Amino acid sequence: RRYFGTQVEIETSPGQSGFIYGEGLNTGWVSKEPDEGASHKYVKNDDWNEFHIIAKGDTITTFINGNQVTKLKLPRNVYRESPSGSIGLQVHGIKAGTGPYEVRWRNIKIKEL
């Protein structure tokens, strides 16, 4: 089944983890499209990382290891498309020779606001 909604990017550093993409919404990036200048090093490669995502009403705020990456008020059409729903964990294909090849999640907590 295809996921439709906002997704928070997760990738190695330096990168664009924490930015928000409209998966299956035909919007592309919902947050300002990250460019090379938007890369950051908040992700600790080869270590555990803490992502804190607050989705309250039409606003999504993301933090990585205590650093705020984005605070975004969703465009009305995007919020109307998916005001509530599922949480998905996804790994895109990992190109041979680029590893790491293992992704793990732990201590996932959901709190209703």
C-alpha cells in the first residue's frame, strides 16, 4: 500500500534530515527545498539519533538530537489531504557501496497533544 502524506527525511550527515517532503501528494518538498547550503551535521553517523517530531494542527516542527531543523505550517491543501493518519517508517534503496546497510528504530513514543 502506498503512503500519502508528509514525511520527515532521515539520512546520514551531512544531509537534509528533518526536512519535510510530500510523499504521494505531488508537492515535492513541503518545507523549503533543501539545497547544499541547507545541509547540516545534526545526525550522528553510525550511532543512535533522537528525532523529535511535533505535529500539532497544521504545524510540524522537527528536531534532531535537540537541534531544531524546521517549523512548518502546512499549506492548506496538504493539511486538508491528511489532517490525521498513519505513521510510516521507510528506508529508500541504499546504493551498493554506500552503506550502512542496516537501519534500526527504538523507543518510539507517541503522545497525543
